[in-house]
Amino acid sequence: MTFVSLTTDYGNKDYYAAALRVKILERVSGKVDVVDLTHHIEPFSIAQAAYQVESAMALFPMGSIHCVDVASGLNERMRYVLLKFRGQYIVCCDNGLPQIVMEYGAADFFLEIADAWVQHPSFAALDIFPRVVEHLVNGLDPLLLGTAVEPQGGITLKPIVHDKMIRASVIHVDSYENLVLNIRKHEFDHTANGRNFVIQIRRGSDVKRLSTQYADVQPHELAAFFNTSGYLEVGLNQGNLAGINNIQIGDVVQIDFD
């Protein structure tokens, strides 16, 4: 059984997510387990989608297939691509998402998928994803699915780093309204170099030490720690940090070092 994940900005108000799932199952029913990572990516938020997919890949088995349809209609010439990275496959638009996922590695291959399959130009994923999944699940050569190309776009999840400061961005606000910042542990440790720090949140809410989990602090106190995905997470234990401070995806959080 192969796991196939779906990550989109469709939401659940419309039929899109269900239609995509049905079209995949029509072709490979009994051979795959289709898992919804999330259909609630903020509209067109490529960085948030990349964070979700990258995080999931660390926990999914080898051979899993990740279908991502976010910000696919921003450009009429937007191409769909297939890449293999760390033993798993990603099918998505070449809109910068692959570069974020591969920021610290390289793909085994990176293919542009031919658009001959597309019968629904306004919903191309409906035609492309099921065909690609069927091809891969049946053990056919993935290199037959397209032509090798170089990734497009220049999006990055890397924060702005100076000697005494990191300017990070909020890339995800979870259902508890905790913040995930675009800082990985090795980036933080390298810049901190053992120095004291202050993570500056709005309204005078600062964090001056790292925890391992929310339970390390008292209810309604701030905690900061590196989460399962390796990114810096900041939130209130049993609180709603983003809501209280009106923080949204893309907002800047600064970390100062002495």
C-alpha cells in the first residue's frame, strides 16, 4: 500500500478536494491510502504549503507520493513537475515550493510533466495527479512522465541573519494559534553561538529561553522550542498567541542576541 498525501488551498467549502481524491481512487483503488495533509493552506501561501509537506515527509515512509496544489493559477504558463527527494515523490507546480523543500538537499530527478493530459485547464491537478499516481504506483519508470528541467522561482524559507539579530517570518499559524517561524535549529545555534537572546513578540511579550515543549512553562506563559519538524515554534501554553497579538502568516518576528 502506497501513501498518497493531498495538500491544497481548496478549503472544504467546495467539491475540489473530494473530486481530486475520487479521481485518484478511480485509477488506483486498493493500491493506495489517500491522506489529507491539509486543504486549509492560506490561499496562495507557497511557504506554508512547503512547511507542511516538508514536515510530513520526515514522518512518511519511503515511496510516498505527495500531491500539492497551491497557487497553481497565478500564472497561465505555470508548469506541473514531478521530483523525487529523499526517497519520496512530490507532484506540484513549479512555483517555488520544490526549492523550499529541497533547500538543504538535491532531487534525484526533476521533471516537467507534459500538459497533454490536461482536459480541465482551470483544474489541471484533476487530470495530472491521478495519472502520475497511477504511473508510480504501478512501478513504471518515472522518467517517462516528463522532461528533465531546472527548477524555476527564487522563493526561500531562510530568515535574514546578521551577527546580532535574526529577522524571521511566520510561515504557519496552527489550530492552537501558535506560531511557526522560518528558523531551523542549526541556523539559530550558529547565530546564537551561546549568547543570550530575546525573541520579540508584539505587545511586549518576549521569550528569553528555549523550552522542549509547552508543558515546560505555566499556563498562559510563552514558550519557544524547536518542533518535530525542526522549526522554531512560539506560543502560549493553553493560549492563543496569534489571535491575541493579531499575528498573521508573513509577519516578522525579530530575535536579538547580546
